[in-house]
Amino acid sequence: MAILPIGAIAALIGLATGVVLGLAARLGEFCTLGAIESAVYGHDQRRLRMWGIVLGAAIFLTFLLGGAGLVDIEATMYHSVVWNPAASVVGGGAFGYGMALAGNCGFGALARFGGGDLRSMVVVVVIAIFGFITLNGPLANLRMFLFPQELSAAPQGFAHLIESQLGLSRMVFATLVSVAFVIWGLSYAPLRRSPRRIAWAAAVGATITLAFWGTTALHEQSFGAVPVEGHSFTAPLGRTLLWLMTSSAGGLGFGVGSVIGVLVGAFLGSSIKGLFRWEACEDPRELGRQVTGAALMGIGGVVALGCSVGQGVSAFATLAYSAPVTLGAIYLGAVVGLRRLIHGFQPD
């Protein structure tokens, strides 16, 4: 550990696990908006049901390692801050609507940028800027006034609540939830006939747990200087942008490595499939819509304390109260946004 600064080690953990996520996006077609679009308008639930495998694997493995003392679930942001339901609903809804306008979430935009899509680069940069405007910039005081945050005296999660109130082991409860998600995913026959998608979905779930495992070890060795983190792609985009320009924003850490890892993994996946190509926006109206959507995602993701991956997978892996509410709000916001795009601009 003395060879590299601990922040650089955290970044390497983010890099390694981020590469897997980038590969999953390009080779396994893991994408939040793509899953919603395919299910709602394409009548194909394979990508949506992949989430059952992702969440089942992430929840089970996270609580398994948590029970072994290798993952400190209570130290994650999702449990150490008192849950604000309004922030989950408003922030998640804004994020989902913005995701539909932009054509991708922050993670999806990174994956597409890794495949040569320069339009997605604009989306990534705008999310990064508006995320930091909301986190530490001109909108920070308004955010804290409307959606106050305070440290929690008790874990903010369903498994911990069930254990304290009913005496049912959190590992047993987590296992039941995991099995339910996997059954839901595999009950869709077309997904069962796609072992590649199943394998990549399981890899995504395992990757989330590995991120928690690695940052927990560093958290303990650094006496709390390194936070216990999972993958998320709102505020980390801003931190990465600032670090690339100034080596500031807290320096090199897990989030920076995660963002770069997704780019690398997406580039490798696109190259393997022979799909890497430079693309640019030819329609100013389309670019304006994408910038507006990216701004909403930056604001909404910070308000909700996470994006479709941060809350939808990382927080869900810890069974935090905020996860299902935020993910549900993102889904509803995305459906409303997609309907607006499809039906809202039709001539009378």
C-alpha cells in the first residue's frame, strides 16, 4: 500500500470494475433507457429483465460479503444519510425525464462516447457541469434548503429494519429479495434463451459488490479517509472533469477511476464488435434537447444522491430505502419523457 497513494489505489479499483461495466454496456447491451424503450415501445423485455439478474446478484453478494465483514454497508452514503423521500421522487423524476430527452443516462452516455459518439461527450460534460452547480455551486444552497440532508443514527435500509423489528436475519431477507429478482428476470423466456445477456447481467451485479469490497478495505486502512463507494455517474463525472483539468476536486479517487474505466471498457467493447466510429450531431434542435436533458440529469442526480446506476444498482445492492423509490421515479420520468418525444411533437 505504501507504493501508491491510497487515492490512486481507489482509482484503480474504480478503473478495473468500471471496465467491466463499460464492456457490459457494449457487449451485453446493459442500458437503463434502452431497457425502458424496448419494454414499453418494442415489446421486448429482455433488457429490462436483465435488471432482475443484476439486482439479484448485487444484493446477494453485497450482503454475503457484508456478513463476512468485508463490505461495510452502513458506511455507504445510502445508509449514513437520512433518507429524504422528496429528494428521491423529485430528483429521480427529473433525472428520468432528462434521460429521455438526452437519449441516455450518464453511464449510457459514457458508454456511447467510448464508442465514438461525440454527441454523448456533450451530454457527459453537461451532466458534469450541472451536477457540480447543484452539488457545490450556485444551486447548492437552494438544494440544501429544499432537500435538507442530515447524518443518520441508524442504517437507512430495509434489511436492517426487518432485522431490528422482526428479528429476521438481514442475510436471509436479502437472499429472499435476491431470489425474487432472479426469478422475475428468468421467468421471461426470451431472456432465458440469451445466456450472453444473463452472464453480463450477473457480471454487472458482481462488479457493484467488488467496488464496495475494495473501497471498504481502503476505508478501514485509511481510517475513514476513503469512503465506501459503489458506482454512480453524476457527481463523479464532475469530479473527473475537474481532476483532468486541475488535479483537484478531491484528487484521484474511486469515482474518477470508475468514469475512466467505463470509457475504456466501452472502447474495447465497441472495438471487439467492430462498431467504433466517430459520430456527431447534425441537427441543432437535437443537440439542444440533449443538452437540456443532460442538465436535468445533473441536477436530478445530485438531488436524489445518485443516478440510474448509483441509486438503481449500487444503493439497491444495500437495500437502501431510497433505491426503489428513486428507481421508480426515474422509470416514470423516462416514460413521460419518451411519450413527450414520440407524441408531443406530432402535428395536429
